[in-house]
Amino acid sequence: MPPLDCQQVLEHLEAYVDGDLDETRAAAVAAHLEGCAECHADRSLAEDVRRELRALPALDAPPAVLREVFRQVGEERFRPPPFRARRPAWTALARSAVAASVLAAVVAGGGIFLSLDRATVEPAGPDLAQADPEEVARATEEARLAFAYVAKVSRQAGLEVREDLGESLAAASTSGLTRALLFLPQPAPARPEDGEPERDRS
Amino acid sequence: MQRRILIIALLLSIPVPALAADEEPSPKDHPGYFPLEEIGILDEEQLTLEVNLHAPMLKLVAAATRKADPDFSQLVEGLRSVRVRIASLEGLDPVRVRSDVTRAGRWLRERGWQTIVRTRDGGEQIHIYLREIDGDIVGLTILAVEDGGEATAINIAGPIDLTRLGSLARKLDIPLLEEAVPKKPTESEKEP
Amino acid sequence: MVSGFEAAVEDHQRRIYTFARYYLGNQEEADDITQEVLLRLWRNRNELDDEYLGAWLLRVTRNACYDLLRRRRSAAKVFSAESEDEVAETEPARQPGPQDRAEASSFRGHLRDALEELGEPYRSVIILREIQGLKYQEISDALEMPLTSVRVNLHRGRKKLRERLREVYDHAAA
């Protein structure tokens, strides 16, 4: 190995100090250090850094912190965390969109469901003829997409998507988990949650 | 990783049900309803796909597809709502993700939903719940979560004909799904 | 069972607190983070595997510290124009105490300052390895970092510390 220059040595100093360099390279570094005061000083610094870091003490959490933790834990044992209550942000947005569409519907002479002064209940059957075909087409696509996802996830869960998927699900729901196993190709060990009965493998 | 954002016509599909909801019972009161938006990890900002369909529009969909696809039409006909949220979990702490999923499950079980499927396979969890009243299935909720990938949540409220759902699922256009969603990038190499 | 939790706290509090304290350089913030992490441990106790508990706790601690730094940095941005450097390279926020004043002009003081200026992933790796003495595998598990990267980042991090200290001393000598 050709002799190393200062920059190369400085690159490898930490590894050298840790003994992580292979023999050849370590020897080359050592050789350079012998003849170079600057790098020799850096090597001392590298060793000091390591030594001082290792000398820093581990620290215990202040007792007050732990006391507070246990206090809160004590409270929470009897009060399960609530579901995060949030108003869906789109509600406000939708209402203004509704207002806009009400206007549009009335102006266009359509207004299947809507009138300016009050919300009308939709007629007994939806009036497909008066609905915006684009909207309906989009909604149809969305509905298909939703069911496609149902199918996809069911497959991923190992449920065979068969004609009797429906039957299997129905059976599972009314007679407990035992029969659910009929359509799971492999056992799927799941971690039991609070209060959740362990899967019956009989 | 960039994902194509596919936010489907949120505004367009809302107006009808939101106003009609003044007269119709609120979809949220339906026993099969589950508030997907309250699951923290399905925050608006992280959504890559959202579907929000309610009864009036679903009736229109049913009417529009009655001739061409009667099975689909009948399945959709009586539904109160069909909702989907898909969110990216990139950068989210998997612990928090698991915690949100657990709480959702608890919420459902406290309200009488039954767990039908709960699997965990590597970094992927899938939970499927059904709400049943007097022998009828009135709600289906699915939560699928992939560590570092995405979370999919589906809630269908209304009388669900599971047999029809099953047969539909079997012949559903899976290509439809593959077109709509960008291909998953290959898994980054796992560390030794 | 609370007693199981108490045992876990006993076993892990030192590791959590030590990491947070050296990472943030600030006792109050370290107290807050430690409390937050332990409460999360409680809330997730049924979901967690004993085997990975240590790694999980460190990861959660580190992420919480990082987030806090990011918030601290955003707050600082409001009051000053800063360049888009890596989040963790912020001004150290140590509260000076009597020991600190003695330390301040010492090598150790400068070293701790330099550590708090260090970016990620170096800061985490150095604290875990040099201060807390974790094995490479433990660090790899906690930070979800390949083993080889742990070593490389350790060396690079210490190199940065050395260079920074060299600057400080050269400047002092000048």
C-alpha cells in the first residue's frame, strides 16, 4: 500500500482508534502518524473524544417524573382512552358546496332533490333522468372501487373469494369464530387484545 | 416515494346527501356506520384516496346499473353509505399506527361489532368486522395496515347481502383496482 | 397489571432518560420526553413484545427527541432567518448550572456542546454507543439501521466531533 497522505489518515482515524482497520491499512496509518505531528495531534484528540464520551455517566430519571407517570397510569386504568373526537373537516366545506349546487340545480331547472328554501326529501325513487350523468358515473366507479378494495383486502387476509364468501362471513358472524376457520386457508395467529377472546382452534 | 393522489370527487358526491340528510336520518346514526375520519392515521393530509357515498347517490348508482349489472345494482340499492379512506403511513411511527388500529377495534367491539378476521403477517395487519342485528348484516368495516406503506379503511353501512358481495368480489374487476392505484414500489432491502 | 409495568419502568427508565438528556442537552425537555415515552409504554403494553421492548423504547425516545428538536427549530425560525440545515444541527439548549459552568470551558463542556450540534444519525449512534455502551446489534435494532452503517456512522460522527473540537481549540489558540 502506498504511503497515505494526511487527508486519508484523518478519514480513517476513528476506525484506527477503534481497531477497526485491516492490518495493512492500520500499519499505513501508524506509519504516517509516526512522521506527522499534526496528524499525531489529531489522533490524540480522537482518543480524547472517545475516552471522554465513554466517561459520561448514565443518568436516572428524576423521581418526580416517575411519580407522575405512575399517577397518570393509576388514573387511566379506570378510564379507557376516548376515541379522538373530530368533526370531519369536509362537513363545513360540503355545506358551502351544497349551497352552490343548490343554486346551480335550481338555475339549471334541474333541482331533483333540492330547492332554495328548504331541503326536500328525495322523491320516492331517485330521478335518474334528472341526475347529472357524470356524477352518477363517477359515483358508480367509486362504488365499484370500494368493493374492489373489499375483495382485495379479503384476499390478502387469506379469505378465499368464492361464491360462498358471503355465506362464510355470515356463518362466522352468527356462530362465532370457530366456523370462520373453515374458510381461512392457514391459521392466522393474532395477538389477543384486551377482552378479546383467543381464537378457538377446535 | 411519490404517490399519485387520487382524491375522488369529494365535493361532487357530498352535496346531495349532505342536504338531503336534513330530512333523511343522518348516516352516522346508522348502526353499521363507522367514522373512518376519526382514526388518526387516516388524517386528511395523508389521504391518497377517499370515497364517500351516501344513500341518495347510492340509489342513483343502483338505478343506473340496474340493467347492465343487476347483481351490483342490488348490492348497492339499500346501502346507507359506502366509504373508503386510504392513507400513506410513510414516516408515521408504526407504534402509533398499531395503537390507532387497536383503538378502532375497541370502539367497534364496544358497540357490538364482531371481529371476523384479525391477521398479522409480517408488517401487515388486516381486521374485518361485521355488525349484525337480528340476523341481518348491517355493517362491514375493514382496516388493513401495512407498516411504512399504507392504511386502507372501508366502511359499508346498510343491509349488506353478503352472498351477493361474495359473488361480486369474485368477479370484480381487479384490473380496475390496479389502474386506480399506483404500483407498490419494490420493498427496500431488509437489513441483515 | 401495574406491577409488570413498574418493573418495566425500573428496567428501562435510565436508558430512556440518559438518551433524552444527552440528546437534548436540557433537563426539563428530557423529563417531558421520558414521561411521554413511559406513558406510551403503558398505553401500548398489550401490543408490545418483551423481546423488542428495549429497541422499541429507544426508537420511540429518539423519535420523540427528534420531533421536539424540529419543533424547537421551527419556533426559532420565527425569530431568526436560518438556513435549511439539517434539523438536528441546532443551537444547543443547555441550561447552565454550576457543574456546567465549570465544565463549560473544559474539554467535556466543549464536547457536549459539539454533541448537541451534531446532526442525525450521528448524534443517536454516538449516544447509544459511546455514552450508553450498547452493542452494535442493539443499536442496529433500535435505529433500524444496518449493522455496517452503525459502525460507519459512529466513526463519521466522532470525526465530526473531533473536527469541531479542533476548530474550537484552534480558534482559542489563535
